[in-house]
Amino acid sequence: MPSVDIARNNPDWESAGKALAAGLLDALTPPALRVEHIGGTSIPGMDAKPIFDLQVSVPDLDAAEAALAAALPSLGFADTTYFHDHVPAGSAGPPEMWRKRLWMRRGHTGPDVNLHIRQAGGPGERFALLFRDWFRAHPAAVPAYAAFKRALAEAVTGNAAYTETKNPVVDLVVATAEDWAARTGWKVT
């Protein structure tokens, strides 16, 4: 059995993710501007770790810190020491642009959640949404990426190795997605 659990796609993930996002938006406004379902469970047909990734966009990461730190524990979330996103190969600009906060909820009455808090308009916010939206617009690419994730989960030990090994492939997807975004006029809304 692999050390990383990749579950078969569940068609209920999309509606469950939307409901989770809506509930968190209600609980975290302000400072949350929006909460969006991202990651594998947000992509129709995608096999994924059975953990919902949600993105909270805030106007200022530092200013939002105290309000979120006060609200999130009562919702079952624990803070982590994760303060930066993976910076895609070839990205311009200082690494500080890729700052974020990550809170996790495990073993709660609701589903497990990774809550990525990012600055609105920042490259990390855009990257997560572009990745999701490109796959949604290109469903023929979903089976190949899902097969890659399953093979990788079998080949590595632990979530950290899984994520680090997956990052360059994610970068390749986003490089293709950037071209698609330019051609179609896609942007964060």
C-alpha cells in the first residue's frame, strides 16, 4: 500500500468543496475576500488525496494574520509552520512574493482540509486557480495526470517526497496553462 493515499475521484467532491468554501467565507469575512476550492478535489474526474484544498484570498497577509488566528482554531484548524509556496521554475521576482499561511484540519467532524491563505493578486493565488481552471478546461488531460499521481504515490515514501517530486510536473502544467491563459484571456476573477 502506498504511503500517500490517492483516492478515486468522487463526483461529490465538487459540491462538498463549494459548500466548505461558502461556509468558511461566512466565518472568515473579514478579512477573507473570497474562499475557493482548489487542488485535485476541485477538478472533475481527478483522482486525489481525499483532503480538500481551499484557498482564502486576503487583501494583506500580515494584516489578516490576527483575525484568522483568532477564528480558525474554533473551526478545527491548526496552524502550521509552512510560510511559503513552491516557487515554480523560471518564475521572476523575489521569493517573498510567494508567501502564504497554511492551516490544516484533520480528524474533525467535517472533512480534512488544507487551508491555503494567500494575498489577493499575488502569484501563489493565481497559480492555484490557473492550475485548477486549466484542467477544468482540458478534461482530456485529467486521466494522464491522475495516472502520474498514482504512480508517484507508489514510488515515494511520505507526503513531503510526493509533493517535492510532483512540483516540476505541476510547473510543466502551469507553463502550458500560461499559454492557454494568454490565448483565452483567462484571469483571476
